[in-house]
Amino acid sequence: MRFALILSVCLEKRLLMHHYIRLLACAAGVWLAGMGGVRAQDALPAPMQPDMPMDNVERFDFFVYNLDGPLPLTENPANELYRGVWNQGATFSYNIPLPDSLTIDLRGYCMPTPSARINDVFGFRPRRRRVHYGLDIKVELGDTIRAAFDGKVRTRTFNRRGYGNYVIIRHENGLETLYGHLSAALVRENQLVHAGDPIGLGGSTGRSTGTHLHFETRLLGTALNPALMFDFPNGRSTGDKYDFSRKVATKAVQSSAAYVKVRQGDTLSAIAKRSGSSVKNICKLNKITQRTIIRPGQTLRVR
Ligand SMILES: [Zn+2]
């Protein structure tokens, strides 16, 4: 690949400030992808050999960007923060309290998609009465999806009613990133990945309308707004670090509305107890009184 040669020659000048180089490699990858040169669907041999391992479909030789070899990847990223929990099956069921504050290192970030168009933002969706825990970035079917940071693949699974094909990667900076609605995942669980490595192909699997990447950033299971850390239109992080504050994050969660479905035999006080709300508050939010009859299947706002 000609671009690979050019990049290799450049790198022989030994620009070994690794973050700079990584950024360069990442940008080159995204740029090439943007040119359509290395879209995975184009790179697939035709006809595709059935027993060809998916994770070998697309290995970019121009990612050989550091002549001393890439930085070693951490076998147990953010292990201390996660108290050794490597919870592969469940999605984000950590029972670990958030730290009061945490400096999240954002250096080495790579834009996960060739496109920077945001289709939907983080936050509460009044129409669907639920919180959207990530950002939707427009992608075309088969677009290469890349790891946002160095890390280790915690989960690669499928959920028909939710994220579809999705991958969760844990990073040394404490974040876990989720990539949803993929048409295919290109990584295995426990695989170590570098920022910018192809991890999947864009798609519309699961509960999705139109091809897009659903991208989440979570800290110990709590969804943080990716837009606080990443400047998507410009394809970079908002800075070298993000100062996480539990107070600010908790406030953001508390201020977002929450809804529950009434179960058989439910009472307002049972719902209030279950949801951490109060009967008075539920009545006010739903414009009902304590005497209003509630029915199973009915949706009530509790926050
Ligand atoms: Zn989404």
C-alpha cells in the first residue's frame, strides 16, 4: 500500500513522541477510510472465503507507526479503579461507588468513525420516555469503526432489542466505551487493542433506525456525556484531560426524568419505594392524586 510506505518513510525520521505519532496514524487511517480506500467492505476479497476469521479481514499495515513497536498495551486496564472486576457477561452492573473526582486522561484519542455527523445527542428523550446513554454518529453500512483509546475488549455480544452487535472496551483512563448497532464485530473478548484499531463495521443491528454508531462512554457503569470529552465535529478530544466530578455527574443523572411501568398489584407507595421517589412527587409529576387508580402496564414518571 503506497500510503503505508509514505507513512513509514515519514516515521523513520523517528518522531517518537508517541501521542503525536498515534494521532498521526489515527488521522491517516480515518483519512484513508474517508477516501473510501480502506472501507472494510471494499477490502473484503470477493468471494469471501467462508472460514476466513473476521478479525483478520482488515489489518492496516500503516498502523506500524512506531519503529520501536507500539506502546505495550495494558493487560488489566484501570484494574484498581474497577477493583479487579472484569465483568464480561453483564453490561455495566458494577456495584462500585464512583470516586468523588477523577482526572480522565484523554490523550491518544482516536475518532471511532470516519464521519463526524451527530444524529442524536446524549440525554433524556421525552418522546420515548427514556434516557439516551450515548451519542449517535452517522455511519454508512460497512464503515470501519475504531477503538477510541488503547484498551482491552471486555464484551463482544449481541442484543436483538438493544445495541445489536456491540463491543465494550475498557481503557487505562478508567472509561469504558461502547460501540453499538455494528453489522459485524472484528474483535474478540479479552483482545488488546490500540486506539484506531478497527473493532467493527458500521451497521443498524438491534433497536436502530438507520445505520449509525451508538457510542457510549461509561465510568464504573455510569454513562457520561461523550460530548463533554470529545469534540466530534473536529474529530478530537476536548483537551488532554477531563476532570470528572461525581457531584456534577450525579446531578446530571438526578435531573433527568425517569419512568416506570406499573406492575400487577402495584401501589403508588411501592413504586415510590422502588424508584427512590415519593408518592407526593409521583402524583405531582403525573398530575394525579393518591386516590387515582393506577393500572398494570401504565407508565408513570417517578423523577
Ligand atoms: Zn443511540
